[in-house]
Amino acid sequence: MNFAFTEEQDQLRDAVRRFMETKSDEKEVRRLMETAEGYDPELWAQMANELGLQSLHIPEAYGGQGFTFIELGIVLEEMGRALLCSPYFSTVGLATNAILNAGTEEQKSALLPGIAAGETIAALAFTEPNGRWDASGITMEAKGSGDAVTLDGTKMYVIDGHIANTIVVVARQAGSSGEDGIGFYVVDGDAAGLTRTALTTMDQTRKQAKLEFAGVKATSLGDSDTGWTALSKTLDQAAVCLANEMVGGAQKVLEMSVEYAKVRVQFGRPIGSFQAIKHKCADMLLEVESAKSAAYYAAWAAAEDNDELPVVASLAKAYCSDAYFHATAENIQIHGGIGFTWEHPAHLYFKRAKSSEILLGDATYHRELLAQRIGI
């Protein structure tokens, strides 16, 4: 692979960064954090109509632009840098990939154009109260088949589940266990019997919800015989997306730390001249650059649908989780007392780093998964 981005990809990054700097500054992030929806509908429409971000990696046959995970990674990196409050990750990074991996041609043609046009907000309901990310964590049972499916049970920590128009639910056929019998099911956000409750979370820049299903009617998405294969691939692709998003946040806090170290004067000299601060910034730089290498390589593997994807997805998720969290913690330390205050944005990145670390499984989980996948 070529680690250098093309001229067109650099132009995409520049365009998205300018857009994010204008539309997702700290004041706007704080405003949206306090809203129940957690996003600006006008900005969501603008993202679709002016930049085509929701349609970026959706194939042209379904109303998309047909780009790859490399371009998607660039966009997510810039969104992570700006702490964008938006249902983009849930819609594009999770639900869209689930539909692409599991849906039939007819289902893709029905569901994806609305997402591409910015008309549909979608969510993937996978985790349950047990909080597990593996096959054994899926206990919700689906009764029936085809268009005559009913769902009963609870899904937790569903990103943007309280505002989604379309919800892709992961459940299993009655009597199945392990990786067998797992399937995807599509539910309307306003379906009868579905109760959606927004959760109070540490990181309010990314909203989550509890979804309770009581005889909710659903439609099977694709074939349950290949459900776990499609789900595993979807989660690997989501891990790649999240790794690239975390890299953007890590780069931003590194820049914040270096800039503050240059202007903050203590004992008559900038604190950046002290060896301890130099070492902190140097360590952060090394980790952030290494995280970029891991995230970019994983994006290439996803774009090529390479056999290495399962391995590099877990590697990138584990390393980028650690690097981002460490960078945000060091950013607070370098800023000193002001870094702990509500008025300073350092804590916003710290909370996003912590929530991203746990999302899709923490670093320890992915290191164990990596070891299993390479046969250790």
C-alpha cells in the first residue's frame, strides 16, 4: 500500500476541515451537548447536500459516490478532530455497513438511497445490558422469518438510537447459540411496541439510548445463515472507522498541548523549555504518529476488503484507544489547573477518548481478539 494520500484525498481533507472549523467549533459542540437530539438537523442536511458525506462510501448503484474506506477514514478523522456532534458514526460507520454486508440487492436499493441523501438517520442495535461485544452477548430472540418477525428484549448503549428513523437490530433465532442463528432485522424508529430512552452518559458529544422491544414487528435483513459473518465484518469496519476518528482527536490535543507549552510562562520561561514537558510532548507525538499508521493501514485493508482486515482492525482499535486516551490525559496535565476546568475544552476530548476506548470493546478486549485471530 501507499501511505501517502493522493491530491484529491488531501483536497477532501482540506474541505472537510474548513467545514468542521466553521460548523463545529467549541461553542456549537457545547450547545449541541445540551440538547436531547445531540445534533443540528440543518447541518446534517448541509453535510449531505453540499459535501455528500453521508453518501461517500455507498456504491453508486444505491445513490452513493462509490468512494472507499480511505476517504471515509479521512472524513471521520476530521470529525474526530472537531468533536462533531452528529449521528454520522451511527448511520455511516455502523448501520450503513451492516446493510451493505447483510442486505439483499433489493434491500440495499430500498434502504441506502435515503441514507445517502441525508434523509435517513440509522442506528445499529447490537449490545445488550450485559455489555458484551461477542456472539455470546446476543440473547435477544427473533421469532418468525422474512417480513413476519417479532422482537422482544432490550438493547443498550445504542448510539443515536433515540433519534434514528431506521434501526438495524441484531438478534438470534430461538434455540440457537454461539455464532449460529444470528441475524439482522430492520425496524422503523417509530414502530409500535418500541420504547426508546436516551441515556445520560459521560460523553454527551455522542448520544446513546436504551431500546426496549415488546412484540415489535421487524423485517429480516439478508440471510441469518451468514449473520455472524456479516456482523463480524461490520464490527471490524466500525473499529477501523472509530480508529480513524480517534486519530483526529489525538492530533488535535497534541497540537493544543504544544501550543500551550509555547505560550505558558513559568519561572520566566515557556514551560515547553522544561525537559519534563518536552518529554511529554515527544511521547505524545510518537504515539499519535504510530496511531495514524495503524489507522491508515486498517482503512486501506477495509477499502481493499483484504484478508488482513480482522487482524489490523483489532490492532488499530487497541492502539488508537490507548494513544488517544493517553494524549488527552497528558493534554490536561500540560495545561495544569486550567485543564481541569469546565470552561476548557480539554475535558471534552478526554471524555470522548474514554467513551471511544470502551465503544466496540476496549483495548484489552481487542488485544485478546487479535491474539485469537493470529492463532496465539
